[in-house]
Amino acid sequence: MYSEQLEQLIKSVIADGVITEKERAVLHKKAASEGVDEDEIDVYIDGLVAQMKPTVKQEQKFDLKYLNKSNAAAVSIVVPL
């Protein structure tokens, strides 16, 4: 979508799932040098970060109000990382 250099920079910045103010400023500067609108790059990188975050499926939800002393030992929760 963008230049190879800008795409590589974006991948580096979002690798940890968090974009600092400094990282965003660097992305804005690089994007501007390539004629890419600041808002456009923000929407793009925010979308990529959102895709990285896990979603909770309905069957993965666990309601603690049903947990009591008699069944606590038998209950295990598996959360994929």
C-alpha cells in the first residue's frame, strides 16, 4: 500500500502493539515525506494495532458467580495467547 520503507517502519512501530507519541511522530514525518496524509496513516496503523488484539469469543467467557468452593478445584480456564 505504501513504500517498502514506510511499511517496514510501520511493522517495527506496531510490533509490540503499542504506539508511543515518539513512534507516531516518526511515522508522521516519514509519511509526510512520501506525501501520505497524517490522518490516513493514523487510521491505517490504528487499524493494524486493533487487528493484533485478541478478541474474546462467546464460549471463552467465564462467569465467576457460578464458581463456589465445591467446584473450584474442578474448574480450569484455558486462554489462548
